[in-house]
Amino acid sequence: MNEITKSGGPEIKNLIYEIRGKQVMLDSDLAKLYQCKNGTKTINLAVRRHIKRFPERFMFQLTDAESKLLWFQLETKNSKIEARGGKFNKPHVFTEQGVAMLATVLRTEVAEEMSVKIMDAFVAMRHYINNSLLEQKYYNDMTVRHDREIKLLQKSLDSFRKRSKDDAIFFNGQFYDAYSTILGIFNKAKKNLIIIDAYADKTLLDITRRLKSKIVLITTDAHLSSQDIEKYNKQYDNLAVFYDNTFHDRYFILDNKTIYHCGASINRIGHKTFSINKINDNDVIITLLDRTGNYLKNRVA
């Protein structure tokens, strides 16, 4: 394991730069953190395969001027950005949302664990900036221009910590918080998990492949074909899919007893404000369990 990985959160913070008013990380640093055997080539390949998941607000390429400026700021010949023949390689950089999305498409052993450490580093950076704003009277033009955005992010993080463990609300842009919460709910299932999501796509498969429980997915064929499922189960064999277009809302049923209601499809989490709530009404629970019981029986059979 490389030295960057060993050093943990405090060193990762030193790999976060502010470019175009956004906190970003270089593709070369992420390749080292995620232990990509082929370096940035692995990252570039993963991004190309899932390019629709990486809009410009998630990832962008530096210009020649930005690359040159960053190289001089690092003040070392061993910079992540190499100069060859008087020209600078133009790296790709990833925002916080982009880093979270990258963890879902990479298949390295440390991707999931390292993504949590990187998210903690981004949070720590926002804490530092926010505290500095309170202590000092002014900042440079760049920090002042983004003061409102930083405060909104801080408020969202604080409110998220105060909410009940069984109920959570996520605002536009909280991609990682939503992803982490849903993954945490899924991991609570000891034996079986029923996921009802009419618009499920391959984003869900990136999550289910990490789960140990037997999974039943009730969806439509709008975004997930039988060929996709067949290819998936040749490797993982933990998922049974049933097509049913009678469900509108999203539900997660754990071990045939605990049910969560989700206000957004998994392939759209973080794009708009939505909430996740644990259902406590016994009549609703009994009705849903009765409605989905046959799917689970067919899965076991």
C-alpha cells in the first residue's frame, strides 16, 4: 500500500486544491489513493465507460494556463503535472461529487474504504474554511465569492448529523451522503433484501455487488434488461429480478420485517431534494409484506 494511503485523512487534505472556485483532486492523486495498477489510465477508462455519470460539475480537464499555474504552485520537479517539451500535460480533476461517483465505478479493493477517507478530508477542509471566516474579517476575492456556498454546505452537514438515524433528508448535491446512507440501510439486511425501484439501472448493480444478503429487485424493464441481469449473475449470483410496473414509490424491505420508504430512485439520488423514512405503521408494513411475499418465495425457490 502506498504512503499516501497509509497516512490517512490529514495527508489527503493536502491533495485538495481550489480551481475555478471548486475544491478538487487530481486524477493522478486519486489513482494512487485507489491503488489503480495502471495509474490514471485506469481512471480514464472507468470514466469513459460511464461518461454520463461525470458531467462538468463532477469532473473537468485543466487548461494549459491552469496546469502551468498549478505546476508552479507545487514548486517541485516531481510535480503531479509533468512538463515535456515546453508543454504541460493537462490532467483531469474531480470535485467532491465526482470523487464519490468515481468510487462506484472503480473496482479496486480499497475504493470504497478510501472514498470515505477522501470525503472526510473534504468535510475537514470545509470546516477549516468556515471557522476561518468567523475568525477573520476578510478573505481573498475567491473565498468571499464562495462564502454563501460554504455556509450552505456546512448547514446541510450539521443538520444531517442531528437527524434521526431512521429518517434523513438529502438536498441537491448530497450525492455521497445519500449513497452512504442507502448502502448502510442495505447492509443491515442479514438474510434477504427486497428493493422496489421502478427506474433501477446499472447504478444499483454497482451497489448490490457489495452486499452479502440475497436480493430481490422489483422494477420495470425501462432501464435494466434481462441481458444486464444475466451478465451480472454470472459473476455475483445474489440477485433475482422481477418486472412489475404497478409500483410508483421506492421501498427497501429488510429481512421481511423492516421497511424504508425512499423518495427518489437510486439512479437519481443527490440530483434533487428527497428523504428516506422508516415506516412504523403496522398496517402499511403488513400490506407491503403481503404484496411482496410471493416474490421472496420465488427467489428462495
